[in-house]
Amino acid sequence: VFDNHLDIKTYLHLRGDPKNPDTNRVMQAGVPAVLSSFAPKIKPVQLPVYAYAPASRDYVRTTHLASARAAVGAAQKELAEARKKAANAPKEKPKPNPKPKPPLPTPKFAVKDDFSKLNAELWEVVGKGWKFKDGAAHQTTATRETERLVLRPKMPRDFELTCRYTHTGGSTYKSVTFRFDVSADRKYANYVYTSAHAPGPKLHVAYTRGGASTYPPDGLVAQPIAIGKPYILRLAVRDRLVNVWLNGKFQIAYTLPDRKPGGRLELSGFDATVAFDDVSIRALPADVKLAESKNKAPEFKAASSVEIIEGKLAAAEAKV
């Protein structure tokens, strides 16, 4: 019988529950009364580390080390085979930059709303901060939560959106966001936003992949976005090509890395209050000319089998 911490009191556990100690009943280190007549006197003793850390025993460490080394050996063998296959694989010819797909036949799609009242057939309202008053849809809470207006009708691949709105306030970023291609889990989306954040007000084309947002420098235009000033944003999208105008002036052309048409369209504020006065959305006519972008669309390259196994080997070596 031993007590590793003589200076710490041990209390009786009510009903054997260590989370429910009886602080009025201190347990003294000792042996059961039936054995106390011939038990040796209590005295401090020095115990080896493995007495209270069994995993430090030599045979346990040897077993773990052997297992880790076996995993390293297996990963090294797997990596050698993968490198051999990669070396013998036919070389892929460099592919030219993919061009945007040609315009689709213009579908019949048109949505208009002046937000004089909630049109529940058009919009799903997410969040408690939305108020339809004074002829506009107001987000009255400057939140970073996912409060939004979600368009119910399915969007065409190629579309044009025009929205009149006003930044009415906010905390820090004061952003008004127009998202499209939004997946059901919201881990995939493309979007355009204006921000009245004082250090760098701007208009920006950005995207979300796997739940992580990317803000490409090529998609940014500095703009003196101001609280209380009305703006008209026009957004035209054809395949991966995005064109944006603000108050009638062309701002930017940007090519997205990819598209997953068929997702939802959302209007929202981020860290901002906003009034949406009206919005119109239509299928983008095939004869509408868009400006070409100057950015090289980023490519999402899948990791090769060699890279994956190299990571597996590094993880195995870290355990040795």
C-alpha cells in the first residue's frame, strides 16, 4: 500500500464516485484493520517510474518500438513501389488552360423582388435579424452567423443579378455578400461581396472549397464603400467567368477555379447591417458580351499516390 502524494488529502468518495468526494472525511494512508496487526510501519519509499507509469516498462517500450519500426518498414516498401510505378507511368502532356464553356441556350428564368414584403415563395429566411420594412429587406443584426436570404428557385448556370442595397452599419468588416453555387452543407460556394471595413474598403470575388474561404488578390478591387450610401451591384456569370459592375461602372473580370452549378443563391451581411431595396435575376442571354479575365484560374491538383505515401511514412517515422 502506498500514497504517491503525501501532501494531498484523499477524501472518501460518496458511492465510490471520485467526482463526489466527502470533504469532511479525510482518508489516511494505511492498510485494512484486519491486516494492521502484522503490517510494517508506514514510511516513505522510493518507487521506480514503471510502478506508476506501466507504459515505461522495458518490454512495453520494446513492443511499441518494434510496432513503430514495422510500420516504417511497410511504409518505406509501399513508397518504393509507388515511386517505381510513377517512374514507369506514361508522361502526361501539359494541358492548355481550360477555356470557359460556350454559352448555353438561354433558359426561361427571371426573378424580381422589391422587398416591400416577404415573398415566402421566393425566399427562405434564415436568422432572426431579418425585417421587411420601409420597402426593403433589412438585416438588423450585425452578426457573423449564417443569417441569410436563400432564393428558392433553382438558378441557371449562367445568370445576371442586379441588386440595389445600402450598408447601414456593422461592427468590423461590414460586408454585404452575394453567394451562388452554394452547396447544401455550405462548404462549397462562389461569391462577391462589398466591404466597408475602414482599413481597406473593397469589392472582392472569392470562393469557398471544403469549408475554407479563399480571397484571391486578383479578385480584389479597392472601393470607398461607405455606410449609408446606396449601391447598385450588377453580377454576370458565364461558366467560370465572373464580371462585376458597381453603380454602373465595370469593376472586375475574374475566372473561378471551377463551378458546381445547381447550388443555391444567398443574400447576406457579414458583421454588417444592410438594407436590400430590390433585386432582379435572369438567365444570362447568350449574346451578352463579357470581359475576359486576366487571372490564371487556380487549379485544384489532387495529391499523387507518392505524396500520400510520403505523408504516411513521415507519420510512421515520427512515432519511432
